[in-house]
Amino acid sequence: MFLKKGVLLLSMFCFFVTSGTGIAEKIVKVATLDGYPPYCFLNENHSIDMAPIPPGSNSKKLQGYSWDILRESLHAMGYSIELKLYPWARAMEQTKKGLVDVLFPAGKTKERENIFYFSQESVDHVNFLVYLRKDSQIAWDGLTSLKGLRIGVMRGWNYGEKWNAFDLVEKYEINRIIQGFKMLEKKRLDGFAGYEINFDYALKKEKIKSLFKKSPPFDSNAEFLVGLKNKRVMQIIKDFDEGKKKIIQNGTFDKIAKQWQ
């Protein structure tokens, strides 16, 4: 009697996890930041995502170009996404500790490449440059033009190897983009190093773009999906790369690009 019940229960379990909507989910824990428009930022009327986000669904909280690329690529490979939003420094720390599977969007540095696997496919591309007050007398001739000045930088953000090696300025860490521009406007900073698309988006939204000018790019970088070097993360990243290729082929990538132009 007990044997028959056991066989019946096992059969029911196998049915529910292998058929119809009962297929066992592939769930990936993904960390990112929420103050990085237009790549990753909060919806205006956001609410909490109560469960992993399955293929065909979107977050009620997060929006942006990089998020759309990441989500559609993983969904194309059958993953549901458990989304974790943190300030960037904490998101990086959670990933280093293995408390999430993967993190995006992350630029390459030697330090990060020692710790993480990087996707081959990117989630976005950024230009690094310096924003100045409109009345600034700085004559741009590369990074050495900033010698002896106080330059704002976003806390925990990657600015490339050229910037990392440049030690002739005081680098003042900022938590929020608009906070940095307010400090620049009030002359508490001489310049503000940033990512062109993100910073331009923030200035346009705040309607203060006319107060500032920008240098030519001093470097640029693609940004990727990353995670600790283990077998699970390796497979997730391989699947992301494959999913990105799929959405390029089926036209989803082009739709996303047009939406955020």
C-alpha cells in the first residue's frame, strides 16, 4: 500500500516538473544598480518584483537599455531572473561573495578579470570624458590638462586603465550623478569624470545640460555580464552569449536599440 502511494507521488512530481507550465525553472540571481540611466534605472511608478521574472515578463521596478538586453538574452535561453538592486559598490561586493550569480553592466579591469568570468557579448558601450562648467578656462589637451585639479568620480565605477594610472588629480568620490553636477556648478569640483550617455541623459532630464560642457573622450569601454569563476556561472554566461546572438538574429536587439535612441 505504502509502496503504491510512493510510486504515485513520485509520478505526480515528475509530471508537474516536466510538463506544461510545471517545467522546473532555471533561475539566475542577477545584481545591478538602479541609478544608471538610460542603461539601468527605476520605473517612475515602480513596485516590488515579488517573484523571479519569467520569460515574456518584465520587471515592475527596473527599466533601461542594458536591462532589456540582459533580460531578453537570458529569457531567450529559458531563464527566469531573480533581480537584486544595490548601489554599485555593494552589488560588486555581493557578486564577489557569491551571494548572487552574476552582475551587470561591468567594464573590464585587470583586477576584475582576475576574479570574474566575463561574457563575450556586451550589454552596452560607454565613452569616458570629463564634464566642466560652461565658463571653465581649462584648455583640453588630454588628461594632463587636469593636473592639480579636484575631479569628481562616481564611487565604484570603472573609468579604464588610463584613468586608473592617472594620479595627478584629486579624485573625489560621488554617490549620485546629479549630486556631482551640483557640486561642479557650485565650484566644489573643477570637473566631473563620467560616462557620456548616462551623464547626458541625467542632465537632459534635470534640464541643466546648458550649464556644462564636456571634453573629448579620453577612453571608452564595453560593459559585460560577470560572475565568480565557477562552473554554474560559466554556464550562465555562455547561455547569455548564446541568447544575445539569438535576439540579434530575431530582431529583438534592433527593437531595443531603437527604443532607447
